[in-house]
Amino acid sequence: MPLPVVILLCVLGFILLLFAVCAVRAVCLKKTLPDVKSAVSWTPEEEAKYASDLSALVKIPTVSKKQEEEYPDFLVFQEKLKELFPLFFAKAENHDIEGNLLRRIPGSDPKRGALLLMGHQDVVPAEGQTGWEKPPFSGEIADGCVWGRGAMDCKSTLCCELEAVESLLKEGYVFKEDLWFFAARNEENSGGGSDAAAAYLKERGVRLNVVLDEGGAVVDNMIPGLKYPASGIGVVEKGFVNLKFIARSAGGHASTPPKNSPIARLSAFVTEVEKKDVFKKKMATPIPEMFGFVAPYLPFVFRFMLGNLWLFRGLVTRVLAMVSPMAGALVKTTAAFTMSGGSAAPNVLPDEAWIICNMRPSVHQNADESIAAIKKIAEKYDIETEVLYSRDASAVTDCGGEAFRFLARCMAECFPDTVVTPYLMTGGTDSRRFEIVCDNVLRFTPTRLTPAQIAAMHAANENIGVKALAEGVKAYRYYIEKYNG
């Protein structure tokens, strides 16, 4: 047999062997969720109480303010918290910092360390948004949901946490580990309350075992082909950069326009960034780990690919970048042009035009590297780059560590119909500030959210299900009890 034919047959045989190995692995990976009862339950009376309490909190318009601004609505909100959760505020030490709530319930065994539950008091504005079916600060309970700004982001998180702790205190529960609670009043505008709280803890030598903040939730269709809901626990969040790109010229009258005016150059720059692969694509932690968790529950074709990333990692990475904006954000830095400005009159050429770009640096390409990549393109069009704000992605909490595995086990017992998985948060939370005092920062609120509810975050018709709220309270309580067991 001629040597070329032998070589070809060997190559084909090797390829067939690889595919056979992948197919066997995909078959062996297949799993189904156990048909077991949830570890949590609640009464209709409890469900009604939780909804009523959240409604009362939503009615207070705690729209985010700068740290130096007066905040009367937040003072009303804090008084309402004390009214709704009297035992917690009676027993917890007060370590508040400029309107940012920081409280501690001492544990019976100081050697065990501390757990921090957190959220935020403030909400984004509702003004200028059309389509609200219920007034944004009505707190109306209708159609099985609590409606209004903050119902989901994130007064429901605070409500669930405090309801859980309050119910334990009513029963005389003694916490073995210190329990800290933090709620900033300026999370939505990165006002610095969380920085101050984290620094406060560090100065006093406090070391936290776990930080649990808002982030993931129980959602459907987290990954195409996954027929089960997913409980996504955020273990890292992408970075955050605001850039201003400035194009200059001599200005002039619009009746005699020159070529390459500031706006023309900015337009060409934006077009190139939109069309070109500016940033590195890579499947960095925790994306491979996420696929490892969910692959067994996917159809065969997805198991074949995602269950064999040792072979298909590069292909899957390229496909993700093309599938959708959400999928692409998992494997690369993103850049969104959000604001612009130029001449003050329609018949005047601007001597300076500008655009604002919001970037979310990936884990594998930090802020400086991402800025350098886009700045290089801007220079082609004689455009200046000004860095307005910049921070890298957060640290990554170990998915194999006990803190993650313990939370995942608890949530699997509370939500046995869901696949629990780590995931990457493309947005940001206050929790990253506490990395200076904690190695295990987890982002998950144990509530079920529909696609419509997720779409309503920071938009009109924000709401959360009454049953989801009750389930969240009981899941927090279950986790706290197990944690202190």
C-alpha cells in the first residue's frame, strides 16, 4: 500500500478514535436531576408577610445619591427596617458608616470567623421610563408579584436576608459564627460606601470566611439546550472602564465642511471597533467550570462539545463570540458606546467632538490591556483617549473550594429542580470591595426570576414573585442554619 494512503488512513483512524472517545464521554456524562422534595417550605401566612414587608420597603423611593448629598428617604427606609425587623436591630451591634448599614451579631465561638450577608438600600431612578403598568414606587402586590423599583434589585435581597435572620432570632437561635450585615446606600452609583465598610473591617482585623451578595438567581434558559432551571452562583465579575474619545479640529462653518471632521473620524473609529475583533477571546475561569457543571444535563450534541473541552475549547470559544452578545461577553472584553457630544449649533462644525465608551474587561485581558487595544485603533483616526474610570475584573472565588461547594449543596437541596453552577457576572456588585478581608466572595440571591423579570431590571415594570420571595427567605435561613451547624 502506498505510503500516502497509509498516512491518510492513520489520520482518519486517529480522527475516528478521537470522535469515538468524545462520544463515549458524552454518553457517560448524561445525568438527570433527582426527583426529590425541596428542603424548604412555608405557610400562606408567611408568604403574605414577606410580600407585605417588601412592599413597604419598595414604597420608599431610595434613589441613589452621592455620598455627600442629604438622604432623608434613606433615613425613612432605615427606620422602616428597624420596625419590620426589631429583634435583629436590637441584638446587632451598630457599626454604620455615613448612612451605610453595617451591623454585627456576635457568634458564640469567635474562633469560627464570620459570615457577611449584604445587599444595597439604593435603587436606580424610574423617571423618564415609560410603560410602567404599576406606579414605580407603589409597592403594589398584584398578579402574584410585588411591583416597583427595587422589588428585585435589590430590596428583595435585603428583605430575604433579614426575614431569615429575624425568624431565627425569634426562636432563640444562637449563632456560632459572627454574622455581619451590610447594606450600602450608594451601590448603584459606586459611591464608596462599600469601600469604607471593607476598610473598616480590615482596620479592626476582621477576617470574613464568606461574603454572600446579590448576583445570580434561579433562572430558565441560562444555556441553550438546558431544560432545567439553573442556579447561577457568581464567582467573579468583569472589570469596569469608562473612556472618553475626543476628536479635535479647527471648527468652522458647516457650509464648507472639510474631510475627516471630528464626527466623521469618530464614526469611522466606532465602525471599526464594532466590526473588528479588538479584544482577545479566551475561555477563562469560570466558564470551563460552568460548562463542566451543566454539560451532563444538556442534549447529546452539546455534551459532545462542552463535555470535551480538551478538544473543542478553541472552537467553542469562537462560536460563543458569535452566538449572541451575552455569550460573547463570557469570553472577551466588551465595549459599548453610550454617550456623545459635539457642536452646540446645527450649522457649526465642532472644534471638539467626543464619545463615551463603557468597557467591561475580561478576566484574561485586564483593564490596561483592554484600553491599550482600543486606544491603538483610536490613534489611527487621530483621536485622543481619556480614561475616566478603570478597574480590573474581581478576584475569582475557587469553584472547588469549600465555601462554593457548601453554598452549592445548600441551594441544590433548596432548589432540587435546578442545576447549580458557577458563572461569570458581566455586571458589578459591591461585594468585590470585600476581597481585602475575604477570599470567598459569592454572588447569589436564591429567588426564581422569569425572563421578563430579568429584562425589567433597571427598566420599567420591575417586580418579583411572591412565592419566589418566600422561597428566597427560606433558602437563606436554610443556608445560615447549615452554616452554623
